Amino acid sequence: MLPLPGREKRSALFVTVSAYAEEISFIATHLDLDLESAKRSIDLILKKASSINDRNVLLLGDLNMQPTNKAMEKLLSSFQFSKELMSGPSFPSKSPQQIIDYIMLHKDCKKIQVENFFTLGSTASDHSALIALMKINE
């Protein structure tokens, strides 16, 4: 777990699992609403992610910023979201109008292919759930 800066106690969780003889790493986070804290968090996440040898890495979470936010540029130097991972707004769940939740693949990831992606409304959260069906290529 990587502690992150900000007004609220936040962190990024790094987990690596083995699936079909492949190692896949997941980074899950919820960035601060404060833009400066979010930028510093992105720097820390990218630094730690660069130490992962295999590039089968997914970044998941509520980044609290739209895809056009300037702070996303640095994140997009290492991670990408494809059109398959952009099914539309997920916040607020009652009437989604903003894209602030993401499933992103490392830009050098070659083994994981998105098969299907959608959002699912929720009464348990103010965000819709993001669901992705992915295939591990041989």
C-alpha cells in the first residue's frame, strides 16, 4: 500500500496476481479532490508503477478528474484508456454526467485485450460500477 498526499487519508493499493501463467498487476486508488494533491499522488503512483517489471498493469479507480484535465497528461504518459474503456459517464450514479472513474491499461501492455466494458448503476455508491471483461492473449 502506498500512502498518498491530501486532505483526506488516501492510498494506492498495488496487487499482483497470477492468471493463466501471466502476472497481472493492479493499482487501485481514489485520488484527492484537491488538484495539487492529485498531481503529487500521480507522481508517486507512476514512480512505484515504473518498478513493476512486467507491463501487464491496470490502473483502476476514482481519479476525481475528467479525461481532459491537465493533470491527466502525466498519467497518460504511462497509462491509456482506449475507446473500449470509455463507455461514458459514471458519476453521479443516479444520473451520470461525469467521467471520473477509470480502468486504464499500461501503454506497453500487450497481453491484455478488452472484450467488453460497461457501467452498472448502483444504489450502494454515488458512482456507477465499471465492469470490464478482458482477455489474456497468448
